Amino acid sequence: MEYHYTKDIMHVKEFLGHREIDNTMLYIQLDRSLFKNLPDDSFIIRAAQTKEEAVKLGEVGFEPFVVMEGVQLFRKRK
């Protein structure tokens, strides 16, 4: 399930504590089999550069999901 939400294989590898990526790939294949007939998850994405912006996004239902180049990205399902 973690891969379904993050789509980040390295995160899942670390989350599961795997040493080899091949072990993680089994979970990725299972995820793809389980969710192949479902529509893609659609999100609205916003970026926050400051704490104030992050608070405002959180107040309207956005959740943080990744930091890229020092910018926190938030998402909310459509």
C-alpha cells in the first residue's frame, strides 16, 4: 500500500527495511496487480515556501508528501 500512495520505490525499500531492491519489486508488482483496474489517483498539488503557507494549505485539507529543493509539496485529492 505504501507504494500506491507514494510511487517512490526507494521510500518503500527503506520503509520495509529491505537490503535489496529486488525484494521491494515483489511488493511493487503486487501493488500494480491489486490496483490496475482502478482509475489513477488525481491530486491537486501546491507548494509551500514558508510556515505560513504550509499552515494555510493544511487548514484547507492539503497534506504534505515530499520536499523537493527545499520546497514542501502538499497534495489533496480532487
